[in-house]
Amino acid sequence: MSKPLILVSNDDGISAPGIRALIDVVREIGDVVVVAPDGPQSGMGHAITLNSTLRCDQIHIDDGPQTEYACSGTPVDCVKLAVSTILDRKPDLCVSGINHGSNSSINVIYSGTMSAAVEGALEGIPSVGFSLLDYSHDADFSASKEVVKSIVEKVLEEGLPKGSCLNVNIPKLPYNDIKGYKICRQADANWVEDFDERKDPTGRTYYWLTGSFQNFDKGNDTDEWALANGYVSVVPVKFDITAHETIPFLKKWEL
Amino acid sequence: MSKPLILVSNDDGISAPGIRALIDVVREIGDVVVVAPDGPQSGMGHAITLNSTLRCDQIHIDDGPQTEYACSGTPVDCVKLAVSTILDRKPDLCVSGINHGSNSSINVIYSGTMSAAVEGALEGIPSVGFSLLDYSHDADFSASKEVVKSIVEKVLEEGLPKGSCLNVNIPKLPYNDIKGYKICRQADANWVEDFDERKDPTGRTYYWLTGSFQNFDKGNDTDEWALANGYVSVVPVKFDITAHETIPFLKKWEL
């Protein structure tokens, strides 16, 4: 029986330690094609490249069996290029990450890592985004690799319902200290921005985006709760973002 | 009684005819502050600027009563900067657009116009994105202006439930030919990509993203149905993208 075809992407760029750790795991499980940004694309959300051209060149990073392409575009561009142009059949799985830093709760909508997974789901591919709660470049991905292996094997075995993908966040803990997995909902949390205003050498103002994270959600069924309590959080995510529950309210309007 | 404070943004850039039409309407209704990209940001989804600095400078485009700022960042950056730094109180309304081109069905997740509205909703502001089904620069926004006026007055009067905003798409029709408004769900539709592969003058390959739109949804309660039948589509949109219906399926997994 042929091995599953696995597409790998991320938003930290093709040379980031997180994607190298992800590739290490999945190349033991399937035939791996990597199509990932040639540089950092964090915070790119579901952006696509409309106003400029894209480059996508095959590159060689290590002596593993995978095939790799570095792309000048966003994570979503990478998945679109892979599916429509690079691969000769639809992949059996699309994985994205392992992100350096959390994509829990509201971070999911800003995350390029998760947008690659959402785009995979849109294309009808079972898709998972992985993130470790450690922003550092030299984060320890050893526990994350065990988590990736378990989730990937399960998704290949069970599939995922049409229209959804998984957002998997991993606490910054040694593997033996992780308590297990929690299937969760996205917590009601947000960033409160505090732009850092500076002057450039010519006296003109510029800003750096900074902010603090605020969790308003007291539920124990959220990703924030799971992560704070030592669990891996697994949130199913969808791309039908209709607020169905708001439709009756609006139907009462006379427009 | 003081007038409502209305924040205006878009993704086509501050000088686009669509945002000028939107400003024309809302400055008759409230005190208007415009914070919009200094150039085109279409397809930016929910992207934010993390790896570079932002510029945001007050500019003067016409002699209207509004205050205007042009920002180097994405539509989401514009809303974040407005709320945290430029405005001295939370706006009563955030409007985005009028986009040159459709943001119906799956386009909502790629749209910078809608991401500005979603970010407004995240900040707790009643928010609406407006789009006209005409991509041309010199599109006729006269019917759209009537639609904007009706929706804005209604939202200021009724508010919107926490956690949702509106995605309003307007058919390319004279105002008298528009049949009315339909409250809808996002249609199950998608783009099938077909990258245009070319060679640059040095012989290296590059790509342009192109594709064709496919509507898989036969329902008559979708935005695609409403627009095809001459109605303005009004879809409530949310930022909790948990696929709640998938949680029971995942809970059966033994991880």
C-alpha cells in the first residue's frame, strides 16, 4: 500500500526549527512535500498575494526523503500553489507548524500557521495546525514531536469532518509532565493593543504593535483552560464564519 | 445629544472611490474618523504587522468635516491603531468599504475589508463591511450609498449582538432594480486556483494567482443566492471560529 501524501507548511519560514521538527516526524509516516514561506510570515492571517507575483523554488535543506519548496508568498499562497501546481494528487493530510508561540483562542484568526490549515480544509484535505507555547527560536520541540505523531496518526486513521480542521496547541512542558489532550472550544479572549510610538531619525512618528493578552473566559472547556492546566488543547476550527445564532435577531429588522 | 462617532476603514486604500462614497454617507450621520491603508491591501485577510513598523499620518483629501489618517499597515492594523491610539473614546460604529468587488461566501475569509469589520467587532464595536459586486475602479456607488445609509441607521438604532458583525454585499444594479435585503448564511463556495506560470527576463519562473469561483451550495438562504436574485445580502459573521458541531466526533477519539 502506498504511503500517505503529506503536505507541510508553516508561517515562521521554511528554515525555522519548528517546521524542521514537524518534517522529522511526518517523514516517518508518509511521503512528504514541504511548501513553506521563504521567510517569516507570522501574523499574516488568511492573506493571499493578489498584487504581486509569487516565486516558488525547489530547495535542499537536509538529506531527508522529503521534497521542499520555498515560496515568496503567505502560508495560504503556499497551500494553494502546492495543491494546484506542485502536487500531482490531492494530499491525504496537510500539517502546518510547529509554530513558535501560541495560536490558542483569538490568536487563531491572526495566525498564518492556522490559515494554512484552514486553506487545506477548504481544499478538502484533513488539516492540522500545531503550535508550541514558546516563542523562542531555540524552543525545545521534543515533547511537541510526540504530540504531532499521535495526532497525525489519529487524523490519518479517522479523517476529519468536511469543513473543519484542528488547532493543536502544546504547553511548554517536558513530555512526561503533559497531562493529556483536551478537546476544547476557542476561549473568549483578546489582545488590548498598546502601540509603542517612536520618532525616526528625521523626527517622523512610527509605531510598533504591542499589546497584552486578556482572557475573559472562565469556562473549563476552553483552550486557554486546557493549556494553563498542562493539557494539549485540540480545537476544531471552521471556515463557515456565519454567526447563525444572530440570523433570527436580524430577521426582525425592517430594512 | 452628541453625534455618534464613526470609524471608517477599507482595504482598497484611502483614496479609492469606494471609501470616498462611504465617507460621503456616514459624515451626514455622525462624527467621522477615517483610518485606512495608504495603498491597496486587498486579500490581506486578518493580517497584522508584526515584523515591521507602522506609519500613520493625518492627511487631507477633501473639505468634508471628517478627520483622516493614512496608515502603512493592513486594515486590521488601521482599526487597532484607531481604537488604541488615535481615538479618545470607543467609536459607536465601525464601517469598512465600500469594497470594489464581492466579499460574499468564502471571500469573507480573504477580505481585508471584512477583517477590519471583524476587528471592530472584537473591540466590542458594532461593525459592518460593505462590498459592491463591481471590481472596476470607476464603479457606480450611487445605489450602494442608499444601502449604506439604511444599514448604518439600523445598526446605530438596534446595535449588534456581541461577537458578530455584518457582511453586506450589494448587487451591481441601479437602486430601483434592487429587490430588497436578505439575511443570509455564507454559501458553501470556493476558488479553484489556476496559477499563471511565467518566465521573468532572466528565465526564472514566477506565478500569478488566478482562479475560478465555484458555488457548491444549492440553498436559497445563502448570500450567493440573494445576490444572484437581485437582493442585498446581509450575513452576520463571527470571530469564534470553533467548529462546535465537530467536538462530539473528536471526543470519541482516544488520544
